[in-house]
Amino acid sequence: MRLKFIHDPVFTAEEVATVAGITENQLRIYLTRGANAFVGMKKGGRLLFTANEAFVVVLAVALSAYGFSIDSAFNLSSGINGRDADCCPA
């Protein structure tokens, strides 16, 4: 059985930011600083995330609270999540 929310982009930027404990504006700032290579997909004019990508955001925000730069945090959390950090998601 394939759970739709794990691999399909169904979470909005506002929902992911709320789960990560940051504002939607802060999430969008992170995405403009290069994190968009790891998470997020524009669909119908909206930015949507899968559950895996939401996990990457939450982990990256937690790592940045401990002194990692946001780029390093997204790179590391993407690798922990099982993605090739040098490759953008399809």
C-alpha cells in the first residue's frame, strides 16, 4: 500500500513551516538561499511538499538551531533522509 502523503506533494508551505516551528516567510527565505534544491515543488502556483521533504525541513531547522548554516543543514538532513544531496529531486 502506498501512502499518498509520503511521496506526493500534498503539504503547503504554511503547514510545513508550522510543523518546523518557523514562519512561512522564514521558510521561503531558506528556500531562496538554496534549500529549494532539496525540497518543495511548485504546482498550480503553490509551493507543495511531500512528507519526506517536510521531514528534511524540520530536521534542517533543528540543525540550524545548533549552529549549522541553513545550507549545510539542508544538505545534511537531505542526506540523512536518503536522498543524494548533490541531486535535485525530480
